[in-house]
Amino acid sequence: MCFRPPAATAQFVECPECGKKVNAVMGNIPNVCPFCEADLAAVIAEFNAASQAAETGAEAAPAAPVAPTAPGAPEAPKPPQP
């Protein structure tokens, strides 16, 4: 069974030179493309900026519901209507 979070399995960047997907190895994206030896520093910087923006831009959790109020005192019975 795989207990990794979905974000850890979907981390990759696309090489600007050869266009292949470069996967993260143990959570780290390599600085050099393993296929064409291109420098990936600029792509990694964009990836990190986008992931940080996604984390800070996440929606906040909804507020807790308001506690219920105590029931009111019962009223006196009303006289019968004629």
C-alpha cells in the first residue's frame, strides 16, 4: 500500500530543452535534466514559487457554527378563543 500524499506523487517539472517530464527524487527535483543535461534551475524556481503561492492562497477553513442558545421559558396558557 502506498501512504504517500497525492502532492508528493505528482511533483515533476518539464525540461525546457527536451520537453520530457523530470520527476522528483525523494522529494527533490534534480538541478540538471537526466535526459539532455540541461540546467533546470529557472524551472525549479518557477515551480517553487507556484507551489508556495498555492499553499498561501488556499481557502481558509469555514468558521465554527454558533453555539445553540438555551430554550426560552414557557408562556402561560392562553384563554380559549370563543
